[in-house]
Amino acid sequence: MNRLLYSLILIGLFACDENRIFEDNYRLTEKYWHVDTVASFTFDINEPNENYDLFINIRNSSAYPYYNLYVKFILEDSAGNELLSDLENLILFDSKTGQPKGSGLGDVFDHQFELVEKFQFQKPGSYTMKYQQFMRIDSLPMIHFVGARIAKTID
């Protein structure tokens, strides 16, 4: 019941976001992020002269065995050309206290990390954002979903 209430609150908050261009989440089967699983999100940009912020969403359990999460992200245009690529170290728990960061209810916590600030797309069209875990473990446990969010920059 608590998870249903929490989900409804999140839906309500996201529905009011006028700057959001795209947001979607990829549910990981059995709460494991396998090293060969690439979460891929395709979205359209209609106003290329605007500034956009690119985010990653992570939902994890408090039983996640590490304090951080290394994720490689790639942004591609519709022809598959790589526009951006980087390896990010996302901090999910305080390394000293072990307290979870992000917002949570029970043993599940949501995080939203800004990967790129004020990015300008060169032309309108379809783009793809890809995420892959880079944690030196084949099956990373206790990750519920990974998601992408694209929003117009708020000045």
C-alpha cells in the first residue's frame, strides 16, 4: 500500500513538470542489472536551440551492497553517431554513515543525477540515451530500474 501511495505522489509531481521533454524508466528484471544490459531511451528534440539538462534516474534497494554506482552513458543522434560519452560515479549512500541518499519509502530509494547541464542539440530529430553499469560485477543486485530524463534548462 505504501509503494502505491509513493508511486501516485511521484506521478503527480512529474505530471506538473513543464520543462520535462522526456522521462522514462527501464525496469530491471529480478532487480539485477546485468553487465550486458544496456538501458536505451529514444526521444525527440523539436527545439534544438534551447539548452537541455540530461539526467539519469536510479531506483535501488537499501540492500544494495555498494555505496556508489559506476554508469557509462552515451548520447547518440538518429544516425547512431556518438555525441557524448562519459563514465559517472553516482553516490547512492553516504560512504561514512551508510545512510541512503535520494528520496525513499521503506527500503526503496529514488535518485536523480544530472549528467549534462545546458546541452544544445544541433538539429531537431530523434536522439538516444544509453546507460550501462560499469561496476566490475556481472550481475549487480538490488537495482530496480534505471531511467532517463531530458528537460529544458531552467535559467
